Amino acid sequence: MAQPSPFISEITTALCLVCILLVPLAVVGLAVLTNGLGKSRSAAHAMLASMCVIAIAAIAYIAVGFSWEGFTGGASHVITIGGKPWDWIAQQPFFLRGLPLGASPVSLAVVLQMFAVGIAAQIPLNAAADRWRLGPICASTAVLAVWTYPLFAHWVWGGGWLAQLGTIYGLGSGFRDTGGASTINVVGGLTALVMVWILGPRAGKYTPEGMPVGIPGHNLVNVVFGCLLAWAGWLGLNSAGAMLFGGAPPSGLVLGAGGSGSDAYSLR
């Protein structure tokens, strides 16, 4: 069989990188959206908290989070239950040590996930707006980026047990999520639900009689602009996710079933 042209692989890699560079628009869009939906007196706090969340999520994920998430074909902890292997968590060095960088699919996945975990961390920040201080926000973000998000992302995107349901139980291709509906939205949404349950409603949300009161956002322009930015960024996220995790790029990015390191990936 003839070998594919390297030019095609370079085009695929470049297209994936362009899509990944659109993802920060979604992160910024959610920050602007949070600012517009909150009270005017807490607008500055909302923007500062958003910047802290993005920075802490990226640093924590690069330092520790990716070590728990890993990548398809990499080393991981496997538990045997009922004679079936259940891949629960990755086993990679901290701080990306030993990771093949450059234009490899693994390194592209790291950059994409660094932004994706920031999006997931923005969801609880938005849900609990006007109700918590910067310290708890940063602590919650660190836990999400170091443990909660990487664990579930490994199950889905890192070759974990959800992704292997097709192999273990013959359930088609297993659990597939190329756009982050589960790894980003569900994890971020459940974290937001926990935070709202802990913090309770915003001050002034209910009357003494228990009737709900509407609290409109202070800047509708920011809300609309934030939605447009998030929409553009999500297009890049979905496209890059389809290439890296769904095996559906224009020239065929295939996730290998075995091997380790960059050998688990190939551009065709």
C-alpha cells in the first residue's frame, strides 16, 4: 500500500491547530457572558474570577491533570472485575515529562484539553455568580482541573472504560464524545449543581414570603457578545475534538488501538 503524502498530514495538523486556536474564544465568551448576567456591582469581580479560573485550570491541568487523563494507548491503572479489564485512570508522569511535543496529535490534544478544562471550570463560576469569594473559586477550580475533569476525560478521551465498552461488552464503538458534551458540559454542570446547592440562592432572589424575584443581568450587550464568542469557539472545539478523538479529520486522523506514546496515533 502506498504511503500517504506528508503534505496531507501537515495540512491535517495545521487545520487541527487552527481549530484549537479558536477555542479560547469560547473561554472569553463565557467570561463576558458571566459579567453581563451578574449584578453591576460585581462585574469587576466576575472578570477577575474568570481570569483566575482560566489561569489556574490551565496550570493545574498541565502540572497534574493530564497525568491522570493520559491518552489512548498510554500507561494506565486497570482493574479486573468479572474477568473484564476496567481502565480507570492513566499513569503518566507529572508536568508532561516524556510527552512527545511538537506537532504530534498527543501534544495537540494537550493544548485542546488545556482550554477545555477552562471552559468546564467556567460553568460552576457562572452558576454561582455573585455568591462566592475568589479564594473558594480558585480552590474549586484546582480540584476540578487536577482530579474531577481528568478522571472523566480519561474514561472517555483517554482510552478508559467508557471508551472501551465496545471492546469489553461489544457495545458498538463504545462511548464516544467528540464535542465535549459529557467531559465538559456534564462534569462542569454537575460541579455547578454542587456549588449552587452549597451556596444557596443569590441575595434578594426570594421575598420573605418565599416568592421568587427576577434578577436581570446588568448588561445585555455583554451577554449577546459573549454568546457569539462562545459559539465561534465551540465550532473550533467540536472540529478539533472530531479530529483528535473521533478519527474524522479531512485526511483521516486515526487513533491507534495499541502502543504507547506518540505510536498510539498516526496521521493518514
